[in-house]
Amino acid sequence: MNYNADMTASSVEFSADAHRRVAVLSRVGMMLRRKVGHEREDKAYDSLMRSKTLHIVTFSMGGIVAMVAEGCITWYTGEFRTDTRWEDAHPTVKTVMLCLQIVITFSTIVTMFLIAQYYRLQLLNKRKEWSKVETDIVSKAEERAIERSYSFWSSSWLRFTFTLEILVHAIHPVFLFQDLSGTFFTLCQIFMFSRMYLFGRVLHTFSRPYKLRIEIINSNREFQTMNLRIKMGLTLKMLFYSRTVLVLFCAFCTSIAVFSFMIFLVERTEQRDEFGRLENVFWFSFITFTTIGFGDFVPKTLSGRILTVLLSVTGVIITSTFSGVLTNKLAPTKIQRFVVEYLKVREALDIYREKAAILIQASFKSYLKRKRRTVREAQTEKVGHKSNQVYGAVKEFRRARSSVKGAVLPAMDPVLQDKVTQLNNYLRDLDEKLTEQQYQMKALQSKIDDELAAIMNMLAR
């Protein structure tokens, strides 16, 4: 009995030790794989995540499109501009509204289900990353214990993001239980635009840096030691720097469209003549976005004013960024500056050569004229150097020489000149050191020769 009890205790201790050993090995293996950029069958996982992201975005944006159509139909058909009851509406309008509501609710449910699958894939990848060890030495019970230790709800970040995304997609307008002209229904419609954060995930998942993240990390030892991860913020920054104009144009169009429809929803019942038409709302959004502000349309509701403030702030950010990018794009490159400066110097040199030739010709003509003139011509010649043609040629020559200097000096890059000066100083110091070393070598060689001569004399004796 004591023998069996000792065996049971030893097996329990061995199981606990094996569990701790497997956990430690899994963490060490994960760290090593991250540092060396091990390819974790990421191609199949990435393709699956990309397809899942596309499905989520398709169904989510489908719900937004149906919501926009529902908001336009409820206003432009005139059935629900006032407190019209659902039973008194036109049958065709009721049928269309029911179909759109089914599309919105169905897309919301499917999107939530796809989000759950998306996070399930992330959890499986996490388990594979943390628990990919040799399982021959581990029993089935210990494997289940390891899997439970890396469950979904034990990860605070996955739990938080999953819950937040589910809440964002769960809130959507349902007109069967709400008043179509009520504030809560309008706020639910506006809140659906928060789903547009999914475009950032699409850009991140389909970006080239994310697809080649393993090769990027493998190509730099510093990235491996830093345990660098290609995250969404990094890929979006890379996309902005590589496609700046396209990103700003898309941000401009998206901001105008989204804010226009949201202001249309909150202001159409208060100001039907001004904000009851989409073209007027788009005009108001454009002049507010570009900070022009003619003042022909002014929101009156609190929600409309808050949206207008957000629109103006977004417009200031995007327009100022676009102005800076446009200035940077229009600035001449190094090659363009070199070409322009070369042409200026070349033109100045051509004028300089022309004026020099004119000066030589004028001097030669003056010499011939002075040699051939008679005494009478010398007496009747006007006195004064300013009446001489040579003086005018010299003056033009000096002006051309000044223009050459003025063209050459701006062409000199101050940074390059500073570098050249530093290099010349370094070469001069190096030359001095080499000269000193040569003198020392000559002195050492003469000393060695003297020592050898003394030794030879001693041997000869």
C-alpha cells in the first residue's frame, strides 16, 4: 500500500513537472521563432484571414448601404416625414422597407458570426504560436490543460476587442420597434457608420508589408532582436507615405459623403428647405470641410452642430496635410535643381563669352583707328573715355562677369560645400600625418642602418 502511494505521488509530481517543462519550452520556442522570423505556415493562415476580412467588410458595408437606402426612402417618399403610422403607409413602401430591414438585420447577424470566426482563427494562431511543441511526451490530459490555459477569455486584448466589435455591429436601427422620426432611431443610423473602421483592417491585411512581414524581419537582425511586429499602424503609415495623394483623396471623399448623410439625418426635420435635400447638404459639407463657410446653411440642432464641428476639424487636418504634401510634391528634386542651375550658369557663360568677344573686337577697332588717324582727326576727336566704344564694351563685360558669379554661387549646395571643406581638411590632416610618419620612418631606417654598420664592423674585427 505504501509502495502504491509512493508511486502515485511520484507520478503526480512527474506530471506537474512535465506540465511546467512543456509550458516553459513552449514560451521559449515562441520567443525563438519570433526572433528568427520563423515561417509559421503563415500563407494559408493569411489567405484565410484575408478572405474572412473581405466577408466581414462585405456584409457590414451591405448593412450600411441598406440603411442609407432606408433613410432616403423614408424621407423622399414622404410617407414618414411626420408621425405617420406604419399601418397607414403605402403597401409598396412598406414592402421595400421590410426588405431593407431584413437586409440590415441579416447582414448584422452574419457579420457578428463572421467576427466570431475571425477571432477564433486568431485564437488558434495564438495557440499554435505558444504551444507548438513536441506532444509525444505529453499526455492527452496535459494537452487539454495547456489548451485551457490559453483559452480565449484568458487573453484580455482579444476579449476586449471582440466584445467591442460585437457591440459596434449589434447596434443598428430596427424600425419595427422604434419611431422612424425619433431621435434614438436616427442615432442608431448614425452609429452604423462606426463600422467603417473595417477599411483599415482591409488595408492592413492586404498591404504588401504585412504579406512580406517575415522576409522584412529576416532581412534585419535589429528587427529580430527588437521582436518587431508588423501592426496596423505601421502598415497604414507606409501606405500613407507611398500613396499620399490617393489616401488623402479617398479620405476627403469619404468624409464628405459620411458627414453629409449624418447631417442630413439630424437636420432634415428641423430645416426641410435647407437640409431636406441631399445636394444642399453636400454643398454645406464641402464649404465646411474646406473652411470656406458662406453661411447660407446653418445647423440648428445640437447633434448637427456637433457633427459640423467634427467635419470642420477633419477638414482642417486633411486640407492642411494635403497642402503640405502638394508643396512637397511641387518642390524641385535634386536632379531638377541641378538642371535648372546648370542652364542658368550655361546661359550666363554664353553671355560672358559674347561680351568678351565684343570687348576684343572693340579694342582691336580702337587700336586700328588710333593707328590710322591723322593729326587733324586727333585734334577734332571728342575728349572723354565715356564716349569711347571700348569703355562700353568693358562695362558690358564686367556686368556679364558679375552675372556669371551670381549664377554660380547659388548653384553651390551649402551642405555639399561644407562636406567638401570637411573632406579637404581631413585630407590635409592625413597628409600631414603621413609626412610625419615618413620622417619617422626615415629616421628609424637610418638608425637601423647605423646599428647594422656597427654590428658589421664588430664582426669584421
